[in-house]
Amino acid sequence: MPMKQDPGHGGSEKDGSKSETYCSLCYRNGEFLKNDLKNAKEMQVFCIEKMQEQGMSKWMAWLLTRGIPRLKRWKK
């Protein structure tokens, strides 16, 4: 999710500072919240649904999730 559209304006690190990498819907207190997501594709689906709930079109949400597989969390 683009940080400027994140309702929490970014997740949080263990020390309480804002994460510059992960949004508040998936990262809080230095830990990922959605541990049941097994891969980047599942994360993309989750994010698209959340952005659509906030009024974004499915196409725009899809476009904005294209970079998820390149995030540090999903790199092997």
C-alpha cells in the first residue's frame, strides 16, 4: 500500500518509530501481522482487497501491488 494512503501512515518498529518499508495493515511493533500469508501472491490479493475497501479501483490497486514480490519480506 502506498504510505500516503495507509490509514496509519506506515507500520511501526519495535521502538515505536514508523516503518518506512511496511504499512500499518501488515506490520506493527516490528512484526508482520498477517503470518498466514505464505507468499507474495497472497499478500497482493490481501492488499488489493484492502485498497478496494478504501474506495480504490481494482485496476489501480492491482497496479500498486506489482512491487510486492520485490519487498524484502518476500525475497529468498
